[in-house]
Amino acid sequence: MKKSWLEKKGTGKCIGLCRSIPINLDEADGAWYETAQEIVARGGSLLIFPEGGLARNKKINEFKPGAALLSAKTGTPIVPCAIWGPYDAVFGKRQKILVGEPIESHCPEDMRPSKYARQLIAQSEQAVKDLYDQMREKYGGCGQYDR
């Protein structure tokens, strides 16, 4: 969760109750990664939005490497998800979530985790786009993402 959201009076407290990990997007911030590794080591799960924020341009933004690198280093699978529905109306409108098949992560011993993570990013991004295609076919366009 973007650190500045946690610093807001009303929303910050609510978001904090969800046990969000603050990420400072304005500078290099490795603290979130260390916390994420600890959670995975304890057997916990994480929900990571790989675009690093909401897409407001009706396009899926480029995935950032953090989630894939975490997966590559820990062997934790990535479960692609697509959220369908307008973001501007949180209350009173239902969003739909489609969960894809887990993408297993087994970094080869002769490959750097960062290189393997790039493969995971591409595979994950394609899986999410495919999920959006399925939702678009089922629910029609809601003006959220174009291909």
C-alpha cells in the first residue's frame, strides 16, 4: 500500500487495520520487501498489486518486479487475479474478482532470481490480461481496461 495513503487521517487508520505494508514509491524502499519475506517465511499470504497503483488510463500498466522477485527468491506461487468494476464508486457497486490458476515458482539453480523474476512478470501479466478477456466476454465492457 502506498505509504502516503496510510498517512491520511481517515483512510490511513482503516487501511492500517487491514495489515497493509507501507511502500514509499517516491524513493527506493526495501523495507516492504523484508516484511513480505518474513510473512511468507511464516506461511502467510500477501496480496500485491503488481502495477504499483490504480490504472486510471483504461490500460493495464506495466507490472513492477517486486512480487515476481519475491516469488523467485522464496518459491511462493503467484496467483493472478483480475478485479472488474469501476474504481470511482466503491460503495453501492459490486466489483467482480476472477482468480486464475497459481503460477508455480521454481527458480533454476543456474539462473539469477532477478532474471527468473522477469519471466514470472511476463507470465503473470499475460495471465491477468487473459482473465480480463474472460471477464469482458462474460460481463461486457465496464470501461475499465482495454487491451
